[in-house]
Amino acid sequence: MTPLALAPEAAPAAHDLSPWGMFLAADVVVQGVMIGLVAASILVWTIALVKGLELAGASARARRALRLLDDATSLEEAQRAFAGRGGVPAALVRALGEEWRESEALGPRRDPAGVRERLAIRFARIEKAAARRLSAGTGLLAITASAAPFVGLFGTVWGIMNSFIGIAEAQTTNLAIVAPGIAEALLATGIGLVAAIPAAILYNLFARGLAGYRGGLGDVSARLARLASRELDAARAAETPRLRFAAE
């Protein structure tokens, strides 16, 4: 008898190994992970763009305020320089005017040390509020930077687990059959890294920029406090009952 010839192993079906093809062929759980990571990446870049422009504008206003205060020799000149302006530096000048007016109502009983202390409290509250407004929403950058790789890894583990199950059911170790499923699973980790790496870089850049901005506001407050201290000392030396600052 003529021995039966073994039938050749069927060629595996062609797979679309493009990123979009692998996404469509992936498990529904892996697809959900990929969609979530892509959405997080879009949010990261949107927040970075909005907050970056906001921080750049605020920092520019702080630098202009420093130049204006460098040219001012009195609080009256500082008030005129910031009349009609917006932004945190102008808010600091207005807070100084309000405190000056309230302290002026005390008359001769006012204590210069108390005025300085109250000004420092007002300035600190304004600076902290400005920093909170600028940093609002940036927590997503830190969350994405720390969590996205693990979310992507979860998608990869899930996809590889399904690939091994498929290998066991097909009872074959043909690499052409195994590789596409593993590649689809690894795509989730790749997307997680694509989302996490820019988020970490952008968060650190924004944190440094915010620290520089707070330092600029501190310089503005220090210049205003210096002018106020000079006016207080001049008023005390002249023994005048009124402070020489026309508050708004």
C-alpha cells in the first residue's frame, strides 16, 4: 500500500499589522484601554496648550509689572502706572490701596508694623490664589504620567493572555499565527508610553514655569512692600496723621 501523504499545514490568513488594523483586530478590553489612553493623551496636550499660554501671559504681565515698579519712586506713581490694568500685579496694587485706606482710617493710632503685616497677608493670599488658578487641571498631567504605562500594561497582559488561549485552542505554535495577537497586545503598552512620556515632560516644565511665576509675583510684592515701608517711615518721621497714598 502506498503510504498516505500528509496534508500541508494551511497557510495562515494574512493580518493587517498597521496600528489601525491591529486595533480593529484586538480584544474589546484591549480596544477600550487603547481608546482611554488616546483620550488621555489628547486631554494632556489640550491642557498643556491652554495652561502654557495662560502661564506665558501671566509671566509676561509679572515681568512688565516689575519694570513699572522699578521706575516708580512712590506708591502714588505705582498706582498711576497700574490704573486700568488687569492681572495679578494690578490686583496686588489694588489690595495695597484698600489696606492703605483702611489703615488711614485709624489715624495716629496706626502701627506701621501692623500695616506691613496686613499687607504681607493680603499679598500672600493673592499669590496663592493665582497659583491655584494656574495649576487647576494640571493634575491630569501627573496622573497620566504615572498611570498610563500601567493601564497600557494591563491591556498588554490581557491581550497576551487571550493570545495564549488562542494558541491552546488552535494547538499550534506557528509564529505567523501567534505573532499578530501578541503585537496587538503590545500596541496597548506602546500607546500608554506615548501618553505618559509627554505628560511627564510637560508636567515638569509647567511646574518649573509655575515656580518661576510665583517667584515673579513675590518680587512684585517685595517691591510694593518696600515702597509701602518707605512711605510709612516718611509719614512717621513727619508725624503726619495721613498716609500719602491716594487709594482708589
